[in-house]
Amino acid sequence: MAQTATRGTFLRKPAEAGKCVVIKVGSSSLARKEGGLDRESLDRTVAQVVDAVKAGYKPVLVSSGAVAAGLPALGLRARPKDLPGLQVAAAVGQGLLMRHYAEAFGAHDMVVGQVLLTRDVLASRSQYLHAREAIGRMLALDVIPVVNENDTVTVDELRFGDNDRLAALVCHLVEAALLVILTDTTGLFSEDPRANGSAELLKAVQHNDEILDRLHSASSRGEFGSGGVATKIAAARMAAWSGVPTVIANASDARAVAGSLRGDEVGTWIDPRPSGLSARKLWIAFGTPPRGEVSVDAGAARAIQVNGKSLLAVGVTGVYGDFSAGDAVVVVDPGGETIGKGLTRMDAVAVSEAVGQHSSIAGGEVSHRDDLVVLS
């Protein structure tokens, strides 16, 4: 029988009253095994969102399920393996998914609005701000935003990769007080509970706890049967950068959202950083994809990480990728570890030509500290 464990000395806290909360539910919690949506599961999810509204919060629902919803309408019993097939299923299913949500929320006299996002939309600072404004206006009008990735038009290289990551980005957009990830397990376990009956349910962990590193690596290697654990840990850590705690709980538990909002012991609580990044630095860190990489020497790494200095050409040792001025690049130390991400003030050719030069000769900083986020 699974045991429970709490790590650290912190306590769960109720979500700040009146704030926005992001609730994410995955396809595995909404779809029937034979294809199509499980209306009972969908209605249970809706009821949990309604509970959040009644408790005085402003919820945003990040929902998968479009592809699953489209399969029966296309006469398919299995998820397509090719990108065009997935796009067609999503195109058909997204409307059906929203119809179900509109009907279910309408039974509670609530209005829903569809928000379809792509990574390239959020990569543009102006479009990122427009998305934030649109969702904010929906919440002000008591509309329930239902967010999904726009699978119909998204190609592989521009995908978020999963809706866990998308939910974390939405937390940044709306300055959420809490992220609740509803899934098909009770929470995070110290090991795969299917293989080890004595695996511990982790009731609460710090976002930087080493056990999350171990679980992330194990899940990425397939030791939990899929990469689902890894994506949820990655999403929780993204949310942690904006000071947002995450609860990973079972979608079949009707009290999961309400209990999480109250600070009850539901699922796994992942405690965030004590202070979050500014909205702009959150966008730099997570909203815009990197277009290249810059390696630096030990002195530059220390100056950036410890002293909060700008990235200067004098400390650059290598330039990789074809990026332009204004693009985001990752910064790696001599050991190849990522230490930061920033917007460049030079293109790749200019940085290559300026390697090792003083700023007065190079023409300024490669990335100013105001445009640079330290990630380690």
C-alpha cells in the first residue's frame, strides 16, 4: 500500500481570495478508451471549475481533448499517427469539445470563451500582451476561458509539446494564485506505484527538491510508462518561477480543486520560489523560444549568476545558431549547463566577430542584464 511523505518545513496555503487560478485537465482524464469524450468526466471537471467560481476565484480552464473528441465523428477508433491526421481530428473535435463545455457550463448559467494559442503567438511580445489582455477581459466579464493549443495549424517545431507547459505559461499570463493539474493519478509518487506498492505519495515538496530531478529523469526514460510525470514536474517548475504553487491531483476526486484552493492535503503540493520574476522576464524565460546558444567562460558565468551582470562579449567562448538581434538565446557555462536566457542586442555573426573583445570595442553588451534571466 502506498505511503505518504512530506518533505521540507513549509505548509500548504490557501489560494489568495479573489485571484485567478489555472485548472488543467488532460485527455486521459476526459477521453473514453474507445474514443470520444467521457461526458461524466467532463461534467465532473466543469463542476470543479464551478466550485472555484462559487468560492470567489476566477478560473481559467486549460483543456486537452480536441483530438479525442474528433475521432468518433471521423469514424476513427485510434489516434492518428501523422501530423495532418491529428490536425484534422483536432479541427473537427475542437468545436465538439467547446460545444460540450458550453452546454455543461450553461447549465450553471456560466458563459465560456475559446482561447487557442500557439507557441509562435506567445513568442511575440506584442501578441503575448494581447493574449493576456483578452483573457483578462474575459475574466472581468465572468467568462470562463477554455484554453487549448491550436493543434489544427501548429507544426511540430512550434508546439508547446503538452498542455501542462501551456498551463504554466497561462499562469504567467494571468498572474495566477495557483495551478491545479488534474490527472489520472493521486499525485506524484517517490517511485512508480504500479511497480512498487510501497512507493510514497509525495504530499508536499519544494520546487527545487532533488527528488523531482530524479522523477523527471526517470519519467523521461520511460520508467513511469510515459513522459507524463516529467511534463507535470516541468510545468510546476515553470509556474514556480512566477511564485505560483502547483497541486497535482486526481481528476476523479470531486474535491480536488476546492480542496487545493483551501490548502487541504489533496494530491501533491509543489511549493514555488519565494519571489517571482517580473512579467517581462517571465516572457523572456518561457514565452519566447531560443534561436541560438552562447557559451561563456567561468568568469562570465559567475558574473551573470552571482552578480547579476550583463552578458559581455569578453566572456563569450562560442556562438551557435543563426539568430538575429532581439532573438532569445540560451547561455551555457563551461560545463555545458544552462545558466540563463536572454534577448541579444547583436546577431550571431556580430557576436562571433566580437568574441573575447571589450564592450567598448564590441559595440556594447551581447545581452543587457534587464533582458537576461538567470535560470540556475
